[in-house]
Amino acid sequence: MKRTALIIITGTIGLSVLLFSLDSAPSGMNGAVFEVGEGWSLKTVACELHRAGLIKSRRFFVIMCSIRPAYVCKAGRYRIYGGMATHEIVSMFGSGRQITSRVTIPEGCNIYEIAQRLDDYRITSAREFIKFCNDRRFLTGIGIHSQSAEGYLFPDTYVFNEGMEARNVIVIMHNRFRSVIKSIGHSAISDSGMKLDDVVKLASLIEEEAAVPAERKYVSSVFHNRIKRGMRFDCDPTVRYALKKFSGKLYLDDLKNDSPYNTYRYRGFPPTAISCPGRDSIIAALHPADTDFLYFVARNDRSHYFSVTLREHNMAVSRYIKGINNGFTDNQRLD
């Protein structure tokens, strides 16, 4: 009996030592960022961890995962610290405690700028993001009835996991957009006489033109008045969007670009929004100021001078764009 007990105790101790040895971090292991790919099997994850020097035994890792009920090794990017035991890695992968980044998407960013920012923060691939932003079948499936996701992704501060699928990022940003629209009120949209898609397009024009927040409703009034008169919008930012020229000076030849986005050539709204507008621009699109303004031009301080007549507008353009002192007096004060 004593010998049997001794064998059992010795065996138990030996097994414990073996398990502890297999579970402990490899000698000299440094911390690392490890990415679990989408659809990877446990065997693949184990092989990659072992190759990276982050675990001692592939088989032990698989066993540790397998003994956990309904265990799923979630895809994503994880920060593995130096000295981390295998069971801790298994636990982290199962809980999905991935590396996160806090990302701010400013109002007026377009999908191309958003894609680059997300790529810079290692949230998702810019190429994949743009692909899904233009995937009509995917967009329809999440409730976006437009040619692209432009305008339907709400600008805000988000905390994303690194290495996310692009479509999941789009869903999160669109859900935020939907919640904002709900807070504004679907009745406000129906009362405006516009479809949601046109509201989004108009809000994006306002977002791009109104550098001074208080002017949003006046910029909106210009566009509304032009719609009533069947006039073109003549909106510079639509040309920038057509050319994918999001900074720098526009030239007269640029305004001749034959794109359906060029509102100097074509009447009505562009095919899609040209950026992702914020809440205030959406509200301004629905509630323009009551004016007769048909024109505006940027002053040197980025505010605008608004005009009712083309003659007045041309004088303001000469003063602020061409720098000609033509006796033009600017006494305009908006409410």
C-alpha cells in the first residue's frame, strides 16, 4: 500500500511538474503582438504561436483550448506580454480581449479619408473598407439604399479592436448614424419632403461648405433656394470629390470635369453624398434659414458673404477672391 501510494504521489508530482513546465512561458520570451487570422483552426493558431516563440508546446495549447466547453479562439490582434503562460493566452483568445484603439472620425471626412485613418490605426484594411463601402449587396443588407456608404457612417469617436473585418466596422458606424437619425426624428425627414438619401447628400454639401458652424443654416438656405429655382448647386467640394482632390487649389479647368458629381455641370444632387456629415449639418439640411440667398463666397476668415443677386455676388467675389478693391462694402451681419 505504501509503495502504491508513493508511486501515485510521485506520479502526481511528476505530472504537475510537467504540466507546469509546458504551461510556463518559453525561456527569454519577449512580449509581442499576435494576430489570429479569420477562420484559423486551433492547430494553425498553435503552430503560429510556437513559431513565434510564444508557447512551448503546440499540443498542450490545443489540449488547453479543447478542454474548455464551446471554446472559440476569436480572430483579431492580441498583445501577449513577456512571461505570459499558455493558459493565460488561451483565456485571452477565448475572451476576445484584443488590442483596441480610440479613433476619432471628424465631421466631413469622406470614406476614403476614413479608410486611410482606420488603416493607419491598424483597425482594418483601407482597401477592404472601400470595397465594402461600395458593395451594393452588402449595403442593402445593412439598410443603406445608396450607391455607397458615403454619408451613412457617422463621424464620432470609436473604440475599435485592431484587425477587425471592414464590414463589421462599417456596421458599427452605420448603426451610430441610424441612432442619430432616430434622435433627430424620422418625422422631420418626412416633413421636409425629401428622401433620406437626399437629406444625407444635402447635409454633406453643407458640412463641406460651412466652416463656421453658425452659417450651416444659411448655406442650407442657398441650396434649398437653388433647388426651388432649378439652379445648379455650383458647389466646389463636389468637384473635389469627383477628382479625389481633397486639398489644394481648384482651377477653372477642374470645374469642367465631366463627372456626375460636378454640380457646375449637372443640376440636382450628386450620385451620393460627398462626405459623412455630423448631426448639426443634418439638422441644417432639414431646417434651413428663411432667406432669399442664392450665392455665397468665402471671406478671408473662412466665414461667408451671402448674396441674393448675381451682381452683388460678383462684387463679393472680386473683393474676396480676386482681391480687387471695387468699392464693395461688407456690412452683412447674420443672426
